[in-house]
Amino acid sequence: MRVKRQGIIVWFQHKRNIKQIKRFGHLIYVSKRMRYAVIYVNQDEIEDVEQAMSKLSYILKVERSFKPFISTDYENAIPDEAKIYDYKMGI
């Protein structure tokens, strides 16, 4: 059974705050130069984690990733006639 997860982008003030950010979720990526981190949290806990993180003094901004809600079903474009001919010929 898989748990639905969602990413959170956390903007922080100092690099030393990364260790405190780790305890809120699964830390995926940290940009030390731009001072942000990407963590993954269960979707049913995301609001609680966002509120708890936004109250901390060393966190500037908390943003949600909307990747789970974006449709990834793409319709195929009309194939090129030359490619169809090549596939039929076995080239």
C-alpha cells in the first residue's frame, strides 16, 4: 500500500537550519546557495506541517508543490508521414 505524498519547498535563512527542517519530512534536496529545501510529506499531514513550519522564525516561506494534481495524460500528435512509412518498411 502506497502513501500519497506531496513536496514542500521551504525557504530558510541560514544553512545551519537544515538539520531542523529534516524532522518535518523526507529531505530530498537542499540548495545552499539559494537557501531552499525540498521535502516530501504525506498528503494527509501537509497542512499541519505547513502551519508548524511557517511559525518558525528561521523559515521565510513555505510553498506546496502541485505536481500530484497536474494531469500527465498527453494526447499524441499526428505522426509524421515519413516516419510511418519508415516503420512499415522496417528501416
